[in-house]
Amino acid sequence: MWNYWRRLYILIISAILIGLINYYFNFDWWIVLIYNVAIGLLLRKGYLLTKKRSVELSRALVYVAIAIDLFATMMILPLKYTSYNWHEAELIQHLQYLRLSIFMTTLIIIHVKLRRFIVA
């Protein structure tokens, strides 16, 4: 039981520290790195759950959906450093529709699987 609280305490302190660093310093590469680590961890957890019983298989879909949602959120940040004129681009509308479809799909999956995700 003590191990659980210690890990939770370390996680909360790490989240606060990363939040303060992001607030005071505008390191976009740092934010992209955090997104990539989070996406990698979510995909790894989803992959590991697919190797277990069929009960955990439904939880794996939620992890993968959240990882895809994070990727859709992160897409715009690296694109702002390209030399492309995004204000006059027609591509931005398609990118917006892609992001909205990913967000809505993720919300539907989480809504349907949330009870099983939390209880399991």
C-alpha cells in the first residue's frame, strides 16, 4: 500500500514540475517530447493489454484511442515551424475536419467503454 502512495506522490510532483516548466519557459520541443512520450506509453500499455485476457482487450481500445487523440492534438504544433502559409491554405480545413473526427471518435469510445475502463 505504501508503494502505491509513493508512486502517486512522485507522479503528482512530476506533473507539477513539468507544468511549471511549461508555464515559465516556452519550449515547444519540450511539449512535443512530452506528447511523444505520452503517446508511446499509451500505445505500449494498449499493446500489453492485447496480450492478456479478453476482458482487458476492451481497455486496450481506450488507451489506443487516447493516444490517437493526443497525436491529433499535437499535429498543429510541429506544423507551425514549416515555411508554409497556413492562413491561406486549403489544407487547414481538411486538417480541422480530421482532428474533429478523431476527437469525436475518441469521445464516443471513451463514453461507451468508460465504465469498463474504470472498474477493471
